[in-house]
Amino acid sequence: MKRQFWQSLIAVLAGNAIYFSTQQYLPPRAQHGICRIDWGLAVDFWICLVCYGLVRLIR
């Protein structure tokens, strides 16, 4: 269970770092607004999900 927590944490931190560093280059609809549920959250979620898959693949 500890291993899954650390894998998830790494994936979320890496995914958010990637998303927020590239957010300004994304189309306006894919940019996240503060305190809103929008398409930016979906894009961020998918990036974190891909990072999680990569972490699991490496381990």
C-alpha cells in the first residue's frame, strides 16, 4: 500500500508540474481557471494519468 501511495504522489506532482509549465501554450479552453470546474482540470487529470501509467510501467 505504501508503494502505491508514493507512485500516485510522484505521478500527481509530475503531472501537475508538466501541466502548469505548459498551460500558457495550451488553447484557452484547455487552461484551468481558479476555483472552477473546466476542461483544464480534465487535461490536468489526463496528464497525471499518463504519468501514473509511466511510473507503473517503470516500476
